[in-house]
Amino acid sequence: MGCKELLALATAIGLILFAAAGFGAQNDAGPAAVYPQTLYEFSPVLDGAEVAHEFVVQNKGTATLNIERVKTG
């Protein structure tokens, strides 16, 4: 293998390793909401009965997470 081929191979390997290192890396600057539970199904209740369930929202980011709106399904 000649010098040019070896240099091209080394460059290709370097580019692949550089791309692989960046793959899956996430930008940690800012909030990152994580919802361990996104669905809850209540057992049957009588009509008009009040039911409640708390959903946990975790901030895995580095900045403050502001929750501005919440909507039910």
C-alpha cells in the first residue's frame, strides 16, 4: 500500500471515528424534560367522582425548565 492510499485510509478512519463520537451526543445546554410515566389508566369510577394522578416531570438539562401549559388528553 502506497503513501497516498495509507493517508486516504487514515483520513477515512479518522472521519468515521469523529462522526461516531458525535453521534448520539446531545446538546446539554438548556432544559430537557423527561417523563418517566406518560400514561395512566384509572380503574372504573362512579360518574361524577373526582380522580387524580400525579405525573412526574424531571429536568435532565442544565437550565431551568419552565412548564407554561398543561393539557389533558
